[in-house]
Amino acid sequence: LGDTHPFTYYAVAGLGRMLRDRGDLACAEPLLREAWEGCRRLLGDGNENTAKQAKHLGGVLLARRKFAEAVPVLEAATALE
């Protein structure tokens, strides 16, 4: 599907979530960030799937105690709620 297809970003996010679930937060973070940023570019900030990716990334950032980075990501995620 190519590097810029939404399904490609969903697959990247799936790998990131799997790594997160296995406890490898350091490896999960860049994948989840890539998925979120890709969805933002393709789908926009107001899209439900973009918000899901933000929630996944925000959770990892919180778990890694990167609070200053997590706040704007989670605010973006909750803007649709």
C-alpha cells in the first residue's frame, strides 16, 4: 500500500502496541509516534483514528515518565471526546 497509506500507519501502530504490551516501551515509542504523526498528516487532527494513535502514544509517554511530552499528545487525543 505504500509508506503513506493509513493502513501502513495502522500496522506500524499495531507493532508499537505489541512492543508496549511486552514491556518494551523504548522501542514502542518511536513506532507509535510515527503512526500518530502519519495519521495527523493524512487524516487530520479531527479524525477518530488519529485520536486513537495519540492515546496509544500518550500512554507510552506517561509510562516512560515523559510528562511534558505526553500532555499535548493526550490533549490532542481528548479533543474529540
